Amino acid sequence: MNKTAIKNFAIQARNKLIADISYRAGLMGITTEGIMLRQQKNVKKNCKSS
């Protein structure tokens, strides 16, 4: 068993999981800066379209 390959796979898998979860959370309005409420999202969308 190649322990280095397993360790590298585990590191890559963890990083991909974190990136995927961060992306999905961002779609729902959750970022590292805070949680955007649905009402705030709509207000920002309306401001951008003007």
C-alpha cells in the first residue's frame, strides 16, 4: 500500500469537498462575510439591474 498516494488523495478530496460546499453555500447567500437574507438578496439584485 502506498501511503503517500493515500495521503495525497485525502488532501485533494478534503480540499475539493471544502470548495464544493463553499460554492453551494454561496449560492444560498452564505459567505465568509456573513449570511445574506433573502430580502437583502432581492434588494441587491434590484439595485444591480437599475
